Amino acid sequence: MPQPAEETWKDDVRDTRFDEGCETVLGLGEVGEDQAGLVGGKGAQLGELSRLDGVRVPDGFCVTTDAFRRVVERAPEVDALLDRLAGADPDDRQAVRALSAEVRRAVEEAGIPDGLAAEITGAVARLGEGAAYAVRSSATAEDLPTASFAGQQDTYLNVVGPAEVLRHVRRCWASLFTERAVIYRRRNGFDDRTVRMAVVVQRMVLPDASGVLFTADPVTGHRRTATVDAGFGLGEALVSGLVNPDVFTVRDDAVVAKAIAVKQRALHALPGGGTREVTVEPWQQERPALTDAQVVELVRLGRRIEDRFGCPQDIEWCLTDDGFRIVQSRPITTLFPLPVPDPVPEAVERPTPSVYVSVGHQQMMTDAMKPLGWSMWQRTAMVPMHEAGGRLFVDVSPRLASPASRAALLDVMGKGDPLVRDAMETVLERDEFELPVPDPGDAGETDHAGDAGQAGPANPRAGGASEASVTEADPAIVAELVERSETSLAALERDIRTKSGPELFDFLAEAFEEHKRVLSDPLSIRAIMAGMEATWWLNEKLGEWLGEKNAADALTLSAPGNITSEMGLDLLDVADAIRPHPEVVAFLTDVQDDAHGDGFLDGLVKLPGGSAAREAIETYLRRYGMRCVAEIDITRPRWSERPATLVPLILDNIRNFRPGAAERRFEQGRLRALRTEQDVLSRLRDLPDGERKADATQRMIDQVRAFAGYREYPKYGIVCRYFLYKQALLEEAGRLVRDGVLDEREDVFHLTFQEFEDAVRSRRADPRLIARRKEAFRSYEALTPPRVLTSDGEAVNGAYRRDDVPEGALAGLAVSTGSVEGRARVILDLADAELAEGDILVTRFTDPSWSPLFLGVAGLVTEVGGLMTHGAVIAREYGLPAVVGVDQATRLIRDGQRIRVHGTDGYVEILS
């Protein structure tokens, strides 16, 4: 989130006299967008607009932040009150409300010094003492690309006379401390002391109509679609909700839709000042506030403004007899950014649109990534990926262009996440969406942003597996693949230790090629697909022959060789090593995850049983310490870097399980899978042609048991390699810090991989770029990425088109059979997990690092996920009823509510 200048009222020691070194009143024509620190966001934008050809802005001036700062400096009680406000509990609304009111009162009572008052009244006189004015707040944290602060400070209309202008300037200053503004700043990371207030004073426009123009659709994000809200009289009537506006939708210079409201009320200016609500004449109430031609003219004007500022705009406008006036323009802050497209040949007038699929939804990690994180993933991915909003997307439009590859891609995506498929189909159904001409070389290709190796398997089958298409269920294949991966990893670990400086980056270029070679190993891809195809075959055929839903779920319980499920079971063994030592358990209960998370291990050895506990934890970290939440982002702290992250999970295991639970649970799952296999085969043999069906099913069961566990191993290999890359890169960052190139090691997280390499080679880095990247990252964290994004900016999330979900239930994707009822625990951060037996975990997404938590819950609900993503695979491994892809589950389900998860049918009921 962009922050205003760090200068605060306390820090400023310059002369406080208004007649020396202080710009207090500036005409709009004297300011521009680079002076937001002096005239606030609104003032800077209006100043820039006033110089834009064809754009008319009402005359006016700005009372600068210098004036505000120096007035406040003369009121020391304000400073004391701000100290109290800073110390108030942000959740104590009553205290914030009371302190905010005291600050406002102190600011208003501070008065305006004579020199400043003379400058303001002089500016009013030059514009016309008898005229009416709009007096509008313009804070430094306002109308920013990532935070609009819309409506947080006050505006006063139809202010008449110099004395009233002065009074309303004070009121604008005070409105910086309304309760709503204070809370908004807290939520967006702004310090009250670093935000300053300017005031814009403009000649009042008495319009026939007014309203708001969005140069992009604020709901869908579509950049070529503009919307216009319009009503009679002053625009404040629309903003305050007094009237329903006419709404026009414009695309490509044509009104494509409109809804004309019955406008019974309007807000008009009074001759002596102030405004009044009036009744609109009956004959006028259903008349459009604008003609279609005027709407198109306004949108063209908006496009000019958008081009000037370089991003979609939220524009307030007025219409008088002689045309449109623009009274405000600010960025639309809710839009998801567009991916950076591939270069387009100059000869192409208008590039064909692209359809981008979210990589994060395939990887079960939709959080924003820092630049080093997403650029590293780009470097090591098997397909080209585009960044937007700190997330990565794959352009699938070439695959969609070919009918053959389109069907295969939609089928594979639908198996993984039906919402992604529906979103793509929604886009394809639109007449205005023109796909590129297919490249003959792309026919049949279905590479996508899948999960099994950063890009998904190449050429996965479009339909259910045939009996002849699969690999024989030879366990030696998996053993060979694991050995190959470990050999490559050992070579990386050995060789990377000797590299530093530019030589490190030369080495990494080769290492990334080896990384991709391991991931694209044809045998590995066949093994992954063998397990997936066998799963699809079993579900399809046993559903057809026996009426079984998701039959493969029980047959894959405790499948051997699943590194992710083993990670959860091994943490149960760690709990077994610690449980007999009460002093260790008490010590761990008090452990807090500090900045580095490495202190508590040293403290263990001083306790009875502590050495054994430490050895158990360190043994676990040697195998799994490279993992963490959101592990595809190399910048996230690993368990080895913050081992205290594991302490709450270990303590939960100590409380909720008896000794030997890991071995017991695995064996129970294996026996249940065996009983299910015997039952299925027995029932098949009783059918017509039963022996053939049973033999085919046996082969598929053997296949899924042999290869389902390997499905998780390539991701483990990726994360192991990433940890070695990270250790080497952080050592290099440390050298840059020692040489004064960087302030701190983690600054490199806000550089792309190429920028990091350039800094190492040149021994230079731009601190302003790093600061901007940090601000951008904070803003991206607040955005929710769509499953599908078009090059026109439209965010499409898809929908379940089902009629088998009870009314009021939340639809999702069934990924692990069974039904369970229990208390919902809505958890957004693994560190906050506090679970009791029988709880149902409800969260946005789960990656492998969440797997140890699965052992202690009765069911799983996530907002993101698919049939073959990690959370689904491990839920089936542990026999956990699970529904994923439940849109807004963490908002619609409240923590502590009783819910029922229907893992077989794919929906969730809220019971209380």
C-alpha cells in the first residue's frame, strides 16, 4: 500500500511562520500529479486534469498540506490526543470514536492564523467573492492507485462567502479524523501522523445532471466496458443513495445496455448557500438524465483521462448547458491487474484476446507472491507464465483456438476444478470474444497450469483411461524415479555450495534446466498419469457397474510412498517422542514463534528429555524442513528457518492422539482399502461378464496403489531444490548488504530474479524500486485472484450449474467420500490453528504444509482446489470427508458454526 512521506508533524523543525518558506495556497493550474504530498491526491489529480486538452475542470485553488501542518503545530493538544489515539485498541470502537471526536474538535478550534486567512480570502476574491464554492478535502493518502479513501473525509457544497469558506476549510481539516477515516487508515496500513490534509476550493457548478463514470466495469473488471451512473441535479444525491441513478453500459463507442430509473428526488443548490432536496417534476422522473450521444461523448472524455493517468478511472462529472465538467478522477482500486502480454507485431492493429488461467488455483496457493518468488517460478516452470497482481497466469487461448486441444483442455481442467472449466466456457460463449487462429502445431496439445510439476503433465488424456493406455503397476518404477530425483538433488546440493557472485547466477541458469529436465522426465509423467487415469477409470466404471460414487477414494487409503501423507504421520512420531516428558511439553506450550523461530531448540537440551525431543524435531526437519505454507513462493520462511511454526501442531498431536497413532492410522487405512477391494471384486464377479470386469478392476486397483502415492513426490522435489536455491541466494544477498548495496537481505525478495542478478553483477540496486515493490505487494495482498482472467481485464470465477444441492447448501467439488457433522473451525493462517477432536477445517486453500493438520480434523472444506490437488489427495489418503472449491466458504461459514460436509455429493450444509 503506497504510503505518504515519512515526515511527521513532530519531526518537522522548519520555521512555522506562514510568510517564510511555506506554500499555503496554490491555484489548480499550478499543481500536478507529482505534488500529491503538497495538495493531496484529489488536488494533484485535478491540477493535472486542468491542463489536459478537452477536459474542463471548475476553477479553484488548493490550501496545501503545509498550511494544515503548521496550523496543527500551533495546537499542541492535537499532538497529545494523537498519542492517545495511536495507543487505542483498534477493535475498541467506542474509544476510537471518542478520541477521534476530541481530535476533530481540537483541530477546528485551532483557528486559522491571519496570514493564512488573508491568502485564502484573497484567492476567493480573485475567483469571485459572491460566487458559490465546493470545499473538498484532499488528503495525502487519497485517490491512490491502491487505496481510494473514497468518502472517508468530508466535502461541502454551495459554500457562499469568504467567511464560510474559511469555516469549511477548518471542517475539512477536522474530517481527517472522523471515526470512519481513522479506521480505514488502520485497515490499510496508514499512520495517522503521516497523513496530511489539503483542501480544494472550486467554483461551484450548478448542473442539470451529474454522476459517476467508471472507465472499466467495476464489477467484472472488463477494461473495454464503461459504466455511467447519472441523475438530475447535484451528484451528491447519487453518492449518498438518495436516488437510484440511470445506468448506461458502453462498449466500443456504443451504448449496449441501459436502465432508466424513476428519479423522484434531486439535490439542488440554494441561493444563499447549502443544498436542498427537491421533488422532480412527474413528467421528468422517467426521462433519461443523459442522451445516448451524451453518454458516448462522456465515455470518450473518460478514455482520454484514463490514457493520461495510465489506469482505469472513477470519474465524477457534471453537465451544464455548455458541456461536461470533471470534478474528480481517481484510480479504480478494486480491479485485478492485467497480465503483461507477449509482444505483438507492429503490423497487428488489434491483438486477439487472451484467456489466462490462474496458476495459484492449480497450485492451491492463491496468496500474492513477492517478485523474486513469482519470477523464480516463471524461470523453472514448464510453460510460459504471466504475472499480474503478484500471481501467475497461463495463457491458454492458443489451446482453446483449436477444437481438438480445446476439448481436451476443458476436460482436464474440469476434472481438476469444474469452476475453471465453467469460467472458460462462459468466456467462449460470448459473441464478442474472438479466439486466435489456431497454430497447426498446437493441435492436440493440452499443456496447462497444472499441479504436478509446475506446469502439469503434457498431453494428458481427455477422457477416462482405457485399459490399454496405462503403465504396468511395477513398484520398481517409482523407486527408480525417486532415486533419479535424489541423485540430481544431491548433485545440486554439492555444486551450489561452491558458487557465489556472478558465477552463482551462471550456475543457476544450468540448474534450472536440470530442474525442468527432472520435471519433464517422460517416465515420471507416465507414472503420474497412470495413477490419475486409474483413479478416473475406477470412479467411472464402478459408478457405472456398481452405482458407487467416487469408489477410488477408499481404494487409495494409505497408498504407499506418499511423501505428503508421510509428513503428517511422521509428526505424530515426533509427538510420541515428546509426550513422555512433561517438562518439555510445558516448555513448548510457552514457546512463541519469534522473528527467526530458532531459539527454542537450544532451550530444550536443558530439560529432562529435552535432548531426545530436540533430536526428534531436528530429524523431522532434515526431511521436511524445506516445506512451509505457500511453499511455491521461495520468499516464504521455511520450517527449518522458523521451526517454532511446528510447535502448535506438535502440541495438538500430543493432546489429541495416543502413542503409536501414526502406525495405527496407516494400518487402519490399508486394511480398509483391502476390504473395499475384496468387496468390489466380489460384487463385480456376480455381474454378467463379471470375471472380465473384476480382472480389469484389479489391474486398475494395483495401478492406483502403485502410483497414487508418487503423485506427491515431484512437488516435494521442487521444494527441496527451491530451498537450496534460496539458501544460496540469501548468502549472496548478505554479501550485498555487507557491501552497502542493500539495507537488508530480504530486500532481494522485492526484486525479480533478473534484477537480483543485475544487482550482483553491477553492485547497484535501486532503493526506490524496492520501496515501490513493497508498497505494491501490500496492495496485492488485499486482492482476490480470479480463476480465469481475460486480456480485457474481466475476472471470471465460474459457477456450479447443479440441481442436486439442497436449498441453502454451499456447492463444491466432492473430492473425498463420506459425510461428517461437526464444529467449523475457520482458519486462515496455519499458525492460528487450534483444533479439537471432531472439528471440521474450513479454509481458503491447503498446500502440503497443511497436511499434518488433517490428522486432527474430521472433515475439510476449502475455497480452492480440485480433484487431484494436494489437499484432495491427502484427504483421501487419510479417509477425510472433503469438499473443495466452495466459493467464499470462509465468509459464508462462521467459526464455531455446526456444519455437515457431504464429501460424496459435494456440498456443505450449515446447521446452526
